Amino acid sequence: MSMPTENQDPAKNNRATYNKDLKECKEDYPEVGSGVHIRQWVNCMKLKGWK
């Protein structure tokens, strides 16, 4: 499973927005030992329009 890196909105498809959205997802879903947080981060990014 890989992190989405391209936003469907061209105005948001940049490194600054990506980093901001990823930071928000990491704050919403803290890392856990089982690794389940990665799937949560991916789903969180998809909700923000990343694919």
C-alpha cells in the first residue's frame, strides 16, 4: 500500500498542500505499533482528494 501523491484538484497538487494534508492526517491518526495507522493515513489522504 502506497501513499497517494497526486491530487485530483490541480490547484492542490503541490508539495506544500501534500505536506499540510499529510501532517493533518498524522495528527488525526497517530502511529501505532501494528502499522494500521498507514492505512488510516492513506484513507485520510484519499478523503482530501489525493490518489
